[in-house]
Amino acid sequence: MEMEIPSTCGAQHYHWPDADSWQPAMTPVAVQQYNSLLPRPLRPRMSPNSSLAAQLTPRQRTLIILALSLGGFAIGTSEFASMGLMLEISRGLSITETQVGHLISAYAIGVVVGAPVLAFVGASFPRRRLLLALMGFYAVGNLASALAPNYATMLIARFVAGLPHGAYFGVAMLVAAAISPAGQRGQAMSRVLLGLSIAILIGNPLTTWLGQQLSWRTAFALVTLLAIATVAMIARFLLPDPEEVRTSPMRELRAFNTTQVWLALAIGAVGFAGMFCVFTYLAPTLVQVTGVAESWMPLAVGVFGIGAIIGNIAGGWLVDRFHFKAAALVLAWSIVMLLLYPLAAQSVWTIGPMIITVGTMGALAAVLQTRLMDVAGEAQTLAAASNHAAFNTANALGPWLGGMAISAGFSPATTGYVGAATAFGGLLLWCVAVMLEKNRARTVARSH
């Protein structure tokens, strides 16, 4: 019997076997072998004829998701550590604040380079092995950052640390979906990304405070320990999947190379740059414009984290209701708030709420991730990893543009105007994507 099943990538035909000829996709022997590898307290009580998702108990799934989220927490803490400790790193390495911005950009460029390359190279590798390698690599990069003796070595270390970032998130979300029942896959993937939001709320204020009290190197040493803990948890709780389907790197590459995929990535790379532009230079804005002490930075980073969590939740709500139109709503919100940022920076009473609104701009991440799932077809792994590459292109572009404005003699608060311009650029790209999609729909309609 043949059935037509709709999907986000278009209708697909599946051959549905008759009851008499049906055989389980996973043999009882394979399941029994998988179960025998699990620690005894975690072994499932399900029949060996069930799918892998059904074989796992809620506790097992929770532990795996927790391990994947811990990796997200480590990555988020490292990614934003340099922003909260800009002044300390500047003094510790005897470099300018603009050069610290270049360190942030080096990490972002590492993500941009590493996400598609490692996702492509690792497409045929088992996901468990790939996750272990990526997080082990991340630990090495952050240890090098903690030990870097000068600006040049720190620049290289931050680039290396950024390489596994996007590929880790891409593979982690695919694993989260694979171990979850069909109706809970979206929730599982959002929990993996929640580690990133919690890092902004808790991890970054903590590393900022530790960096101010001890040394900025403490922040990257802590991330190294978190990465090692992630490796240990993944190795223990995420065992090899006998049902895992390997993908072809060339097949993913062909499906990836479409106009709508590239436009979605461009919207993230340009439209998201405004948030990074403002957040990167938040410390000099608070000290030089608002007039508060450096000791307020951990609190400011925590306030930004509150906004990020609100944005994460709001992004999911918006995309469920407005689909791709949600990207335009988030970008329009970003333009208005970033234009108001220089004015809000003048007072301690207004800068706090404004930092929260800047954090909410992270809602764009969930919107564009969903868009890529809709348009990427068979290139799900490459698209998932490249989404983080796009956002880290924004993380490179934003600090670079903001640094140019500050180096030209403008106030750090003018990063708000720079960010508004990039958000407007993202909105224009959204208009192009919608226009092309409507034109294609009209062409298809006429051909039928």
C-alpha cells in the first residue's frame, strides 16, 4: 500500500507494508545488544521489538538531553565570556578594547568556518562519536584560550575554539529528535538550546564575576571543565544507535544549495548582527556613557540573559502562529529598540529595561531554525549547523562594525544605530525571500 504523507518539505510517498509482511526496522537481537550496553539502573523495560525512542525511558531521555544541554551551556558561556570581560582581557593582554572585539570576531569566524565543514565531513560518522569528538575539541580550544600568553596566540585559540560550535548544536538537535517520541521532538530540541539561554543568564554573569575577582583566564578554564563533563555524560548516557541512518555528504550538499536556504542564512547573518554589536560593547557603554562601575557588569549580563530566555520562548510562540512572518516582526522590533538604545544608555534607570529588550532579539534564532527546516529538504544536518554559522557571522560582523564606529571617535552607545542598520538590512533580505517565494508559487500555479 502506498501513502502520500505531507511534510514541511513537500508531499512524500511511502510504501506501507501489509500486516502479514511487516517486519520491525530494528531486530530484537540488535535491541538486546543495545540494552546490554546500558548501565543496569537505566536499562529499559520495553519489548525489543519497539523503536529506539520507545525503548528509552523518560529518565534516560532526560539524562541524554541534560548532557546535550550542558554542552550548550558550555558553548554559550565561552561565546559570551569575552564580552562580559572585555575590560579585564584588555588590561590582562595589554591590548585595546577594539582588539578584544577582534577576539570575539575570531571565535565567530571559527564557527562560520567550522559549522558547514565539520557537518559535511562528519555526515557519515555516527552521531555519538561525532559529538564526543566535537566537545573534546571544544575543551582543547578553551584550554588554549585560558593559557594564551599574548594577543596573537589568543586570536588563534579563539578561532580554534569556535570551529566545533555550530556542528555540535546541529548534531545535538538531531540526536534530541531521534531519541524522542514524534510528538515531543520540538520540545527536546528547544531544551538543548535552553542550555545556551541559561548560559547567558547564569554562566556569563558567573564567569564575569569570577574574572573580575580572580582572572579573566578563570572563565575559559571553567568552560574547559564543563566541556570535559559534557564528554563524560555523553559517553555514559548516549550509547550507539543501531537504527541510526547515515547520510551522504554530497546529497546534503545538493539539497542545501537553494536560494531560500541561502536567504534564510543571510537574514540571520545580517539581521542578528545588531544584537551582537550592542552586547559586545555593553561594558564600555555602561562605564563611559551610563556612568556605572565595572562591578555592575555581571548584573547587566544577567539582565541580558533574562531577555534572551524571554526571546527564546517568544520566538517559538511567534513562529507557531505567524510562521516566516515572525522574522519580519522580530526584525522590526529590533530596529525600533536599537534606535532607542543610545537614548536609553544615558540613564541607569532606562538602560536596564533596554538591555532586556536587546536580549529578546534572540527570538530570531528559533524563527530562522524553523524556516531552514521547512526549506532545506534533505540537508537538515548541514542546515542546522549552518544556522549557527550564520548567527556567528553576525557575531563577527556586529563587533567589527561597532568597533569601526568607536575607533572613528563615536560614543560606544552609537552601536545602537549601527545595529539598527543591520537589522534593517535583514528585513530587506526577508522581503526578497518572500517576494521570490510568491513569484515561484504563481509560476507553479500557472503551470498547472
